[in-house]
Amino acid sequence: MATQTLLPIVANLLIPVAILIFATGFFPYKPFMPGLAEYEKLGWEDVMEWREGSVPEAPFDKLVFMVVDALRSDFVYGEESGMEFVQSLVREGTALPFTAHAASPTITMPKVKAITTGSIPSFLDVILNFAESDTTSTLATQDTWLAQLRSKEGGKLVMYGDDTWLKLFPEFFERADGTSSFFVSDFTEVDNNVTRHVPGEMLNSDWSAMIMHYLGLDHIGHKAGPKSPNMIPKQKEMDGIVKDIYSAIANEDHLSNTLFVLCGDHGMNEGGNHGGSAAGETSPALVFMSPKLKDVTQRTKKTSPTKPKEGGGEFEYYRMVEQSDIAPTLAGLLGFPVPRNNLGVFIKEFLDFWPTGADRVRLLLRNARQMKRIVEATYPSVDFRDKSPRSGKECEPPLSDGQDLACKWHGVVDVMSSSNNHIKPEWRIEQLYWFMNAAQEKMSSTASNYDVPRLITGTAIAFVSVILTCLSLPSLRPITPAGVSYALILILYSILMFASSYVEEEHNFWYWAAAGWFFYLFIAESRKEWRSKFIFHPAIMLLVTHRVIRRWNQTGQKYAGADDIVHSGIFHGSNSFILWALVGATYMDIAVRLSKHVARSIAVLDKGSNSEDNEAVDANRFMGLVAVLPLGATAFVFKLAFTARDAPELTYGINQGLIRWVEDLSLVDVVRMVFLGTALSAVWITISEWKRRKNRRGEGSGDLALALFDLLTLFLVTQTKAQNIPLYLLFRFQLFFLSLLDLSPTAITTTSILLTQTSFFALGNSNAISSIDLSNAYNGVSGYNVLAVGLLLFLSNWAGPLYFTAASSLLLSSLTRPRRNIAIQEVDSRDWIQKEREHLEKMALSEEEGRKRRESGEAWQRHVALCTLWTGVATGSVMVACTVLRTHLFIWTVFSPKYLFAMAWGIAFHFGGTLGLGSVVWRAGRW
């Protein structure tokens, strides 16, 4: 028995150990070289006849850097674009347009890091993006083009817009005004706060760089997608701002040498979201503007608007460059050293600013030497010294990545060492680009950064956990349909983990698996009464509700933005009263159920009440309803006020006087009242059930578990977006129909796994970073608290799975719960025969309760073991897939996000949900 207890404990403890060890090998932290880069000796001064330490003259001395969040390439260059002035500059030759490839993850903070340092973002930045404390995400000690400009004599920076820049660059800016728009329904005010500073700054001459980051266009995308009717007006607004700034540059003498850059930090998909690797998400626009650009565009006239390049992607307009190329290009154009950690390549279209070949070579050689230092640090065993290979055989294939780059560098050494009489500057330029492009490609792929021994160790520990869990399980015989179904789900999931398209569309597997399981329950439960229960059989009703649930939100990548219930007209505009009727029904259902628990607790704490059915007394029921209604009403008001600010289109059907009233409320204070009321209710009911238990002999009725479950539901509903709240009515129906079926413990566990997964996707989640919902992560939080925000972020995104993991504990505890505790029930019998018969029935029932109580413990242990086995196999399968496919094209765009979600499922959900929350509900169910 001790072994059976010890093995699951060890198995569970090994799961987070395996996950963290694997993560340290799969997401290695990339150390950044501290300090600012300086101009260094280039070498070959005698051959090139340039002075040591000299640099080509920079054509610009000021920079206006305008970021429009989620500015996809077609928003600027496409035929339906509203940015007509920018297009006119492209036609005139005073603007150079590009599509900047934004490597995944396409989230603001990693993208700003890529733009300013020239480095490739890591998936660790995804985690830091949700934990933006000043110490975890700052770039204050790293080399960036902002730091370089600031270090120049008289270098001053000003910044207006997204306060991500203020967090990344604390105390960098002479003047700043950060905008933090928590509610993405704000399309205008968040941008007006930036624009109001532009006229004054265009008259100031004291700054070296002005950074602006506009958020409104991204907010429109999140709310209504790229085809929103608000999109073109917003593009025209941004175009007008570009026109004002460009006109000032063209007309003000102190701005005559100013370079104007317009870019997006990332794009958006057809659903209006970002974070993944869809073509729309990774294709932001990049435009360099200045009257001086006519000098370099005379021979290359461009048409605008235009269509995507033939043979290119759907959003590939003009030439595709890497987003990291911005940093070295700005370094050359503004005259400062290339940042130390840069992996970008100077954009060759700007070389015409320097008429002599020597200056062009010198500019590119500084870029190449800076990249070579990073390459040398990555491949320390490879010789990158400035020498030619001793023989051509050293560069014959097969070559490792490091050897290949060394050979290309030695080719640079060859052309740089040759006399000017034998080598044209174009040959040197071609060789330098050959090396830099290869270095950029290989260093960006990061396959060489994996710590394979750690990957293997983490995977091995995960499967040790699986083996220990299997040993802790009782005999697999007899083989049951529920057990076979569980095993089949486990095997299919493990196999499908190796298909990138499946990972992106994982919801389809769970939807079909759940439907198949419900149909099996119908067949198994209705063999004897097929006809009489065919239409209204609980399993059939489960299938019906399941069908509605799966159509609630369209998720995944392939059909992102496709029609679903939430985005149909049924909940929007004047029809929004339908949504709020359903939301109100959900809160009322919870309130009515809670009122019964409170009524019972009032009666129990009333010393004069002795009846077991005292919650049925009218006075107690009325008092319970009066006590609970304010809590439910407050929660409803909070959700209405929150939605009025976050998604006002969902409140147009509500009385506008009411909306104006709730908009004036403090959301933080109101939701804190809800949380406090929920906590106090839990304490009150627990105390009353504890007192009630003291007067009871034998097993309890499970009323405490039901009360805690209903309070949990209230909390989870509060952490859910308004348009998803009606799903909890359907979840409640599913739980009711499941309670009518005669399910074995294994069947309950199988159902629990299926419903935790389907509810996760039904709420709009997927395996893409872009699906993470931040809107409820700040409920009740007035300042930034990384622990509180992180916890609320998890609770809001995993609300559905948490609901069903608690529900499965209720179903398990109901297997052994008597319908009514008759141990203390007094029966008014008329004769001793009736009393004797009842006494014998009580004794038999007591014996049956004891047997079931023992079975209940076994059922819970088996449930935990099966959930642990599922977690170990699922996590181990993801680990094996990531290890085997670590050089796969989609490793960073598909499998890496999947592993991040696997970490959340394996640690936060398994320990906090299954073992923590589930255990509390199960134990409460025995009271």
C-alpha cells in the first residue's frame, strides 16, 4: 500500500522537473554582449588606402521613427490601402518601400527588441512579454540604436505612444508620454494622445530621434479584423500624420537631414490577431522616407499602389528584408557603430548614398566584422582568423554550419587582401553580402543552440514518470470500453503531435473524439431502452450541446476569422440584448443555486433549527436569496461595465442611460467586491457545513462540494469574456446530463480529459500565442503585479478546463454519496415493525456506505493516476516531437508555442487544477 501511494507522488514530482529541464535545453537563454559598440580597426588599410578608424560620412543626423502597431504590408502598399500620401512618395522616389519579415513570435515586445538591437527574438521573450516588470524586459544595458544615438554628443531622444518603449528603455527619453490602452476598444484616444505632441516636436531642434508608436490600428484588428469598416479611416489618419511629418522635414531647415521611417512591429492574420507565423502576421510594412532619397532611387522607379510580387507570398510587396536589418541600416545612415548583438544586414538599396566603392566596402565590412564576432562565439572550435584557407579541400562539402561560415569569411579575407588593381569593389561587396546573409540565416535558425543532452534528459524523466504511474495503477483487467477509449485517445494524441498541421488545428481532434465518446455512451446506455429514450437520452443531449459549443468560437489557424456564433450578428449591435439575456440567465442560475447553500447555512447556524431540510423553509430560502442576489448583481454589473469599455459594440442593445452609469464605476473596486464576496461566502458555507458535519454520523451529502463548485463557477464566469459566458449554461447542461448516466470511474476520467480540452478550445483558445486573452488578467489589479496578473491570466484562459476538472471531482464523489443522509433522520413510525424494518435498512445502508467510501478513495486515486498518466504521456510526446523535429521549418512557429502551452497544462493546470482544485472539491464532496 505504501508503494501504491509513493509511486504517484514521485511520478507527479518528476513532471515539472522534466518540463523545466527540457525547457532550459529547448529555450536556451541567449547572453547579450554588454556595453556599446565602438568603431574599431578594420584591417587592410594598406590595400584599401583608407585611414585607420575613419568612417564614411553619414547622410542623415536625425531620425523620426514611427511604428504603427500591426501595420501589415497591404495596409500601405495594397490597392485598397488608405495611405495614399505614402504611395505618392513611393512613386516620386522620395520613399523606399520594403516588406520586413518579422520572425515569430509576432508580439510587440520581442519585435521592438528585434528592431532596436538587430537580434532575433527568443520565445523566452513571449514569457517576458506577459511579465513586463522593469527588471525582466529592460534593454537599458544592451546595445541598441537608441543607446548609440543617445551616446552621441548632444544625443537626446523623445518618445510618444505605447509605453512598452518606456519599460524597455527606462530613463532614456528627454521627453516622453506613454500610452497604455488596456481596453482595445479605444481606437482614437490612444492615438490622439500621440499625435498631439507632433506639431510641437517638429519645431524643436534639440532631439536626435523621435519615436512614436501608434496602437489604434492594432486595436481595430483585434476587435473586428483587417476588413473592419474602421480600418480604412484609421489608415487615412495615419497617412495624414505621415504627411504632416514629411512636410515638416521638407520645409524646416533644422530637419533637412532627417530620416523618416514608418514601419509595423508585426502584421495581423485574417482574424485580426497576431503572435503566430501566418503570412499576414509576419509581413509588416517598412518605408524609409526623405527628400534626399531621390539620390538613390533615380534608377529604380516603383509603382504604388501595387500587387504582391509574383512568386512571393500573399503579403510580399517589393523586396522582402529582415526586420533585424533595420538596426545596421540605421547605423550606416546615421553614422554610429552597428549594435553588438546585431544579426541584421545593411539594406543594399542605400549603398548609393556613398559614391565611392571604398566607402561602401568599409561600411559593409564593419557590419560583417560585427556579425563575425557573434559567429565566433557560437562556433568557438572553428577558425575564423583573417587568413585564407591553406587549400581548397578545407571548404569542400560536407561542411558543418560553422565550417561553411568560416569558408565564406575566408572568401572575404581573399578579396580584401587582393590588390585594388585585381579586384573590383563590386566583387568585395558581393562577397561581404554572401557571408552576412549566410551568417544571418544560420544564426537566426538557432538549431545549433539546442542543448540536446538536456532535451533527452527531460524527455527521459517524463517517461520515467509515465512508467511509475503505470506501476501505481491496479490491474488493467478486466478490459473495459472506457479503458480502451482512454488508451486510444492517448495513443492517437501522441502520434498526431508530430504533425504541424494537427498542432495548429488540434481542436478538431478533441471535438471529434468527444462526439465519438458521447455517441458510445448513448449506445452503451440505451441498449435495453433504445426506443423510449432515443430522442431525449442524456447522451443524445450531450451531443446536441456539444455541437453548439464547438460552433461558439472558430479557432485554429486554417479557418481563423471564419463565421461562428460569437462573431455572427446575433450578439452585436441592437441584438446584443440577446447576449445579455443569456449572461443574465447564467448569473441568475448561479445565484439561485448559491441561495440554496446560503439558506441551508443560515438554518444550520440557527441553534433552533434541527430539520435536515431546513433550507426548504420559506424564510431561510428568502434570506438566502436576499444574501446572494447582491453578489450576483455586482458580478453582472462588473461584466457589463467591463464590456461597455472593452467591446462597446456588444452593449448597443442595452439602455444607454444604464451604460453611462456603469461606465463611471471603478472596475477595480467593483470586481474586488465580487472576489471578496465570493471568498466570504466560501468561508461562511464551509463553517456551517463543518458544524453540520459534527451532528452527522456516516457519509455526508456532498453539499459543501456543490457550494464550492457554484462559487468557483461564479469566479470563472467573472474571469470570462462576456460573449463566452453563455457557454457556462451549456457546460451546466452537460454536467447535468452526465450525472444522469451510470458512469464508471474510468469513464468519468475519460470524460474529464475530453471536456477539459474541448472547453479550452470552445472558449476561443488555440495553440497559437495570439489566442491568449489578456483582457481579464488585470481584474482587481490596480498596479502591475506579475504574480497576480500571471495567476489571473491562467485562470481566465483555462476557465473552461478548471470548471470541468472540478465537475469531474463532483461526479466521482457522487458515485458514493447517498441520496440523503438518513443516519440522523428521524422518522415518525406508527408501529414497532415499521421501526424495525427501517432500522435494518439503515444498517444495510450504513454497510453499503462504508463499502462505497472505500471504493471512493480507490476511485479518486485511480482518477489522479490516470490524469497523471495523461499529463506525462502528452507532455512527453510534445518533448519527443520538439526534439526530433528541432530542425523542422515550423519548429519556432508551431512546435515551440505548443510546448509553451504544454508547460502550462503540465504544471499550472495539472497541479493547480487536477491535483489542487480537484482534490479540494473531492474531499469536500465527502462532507
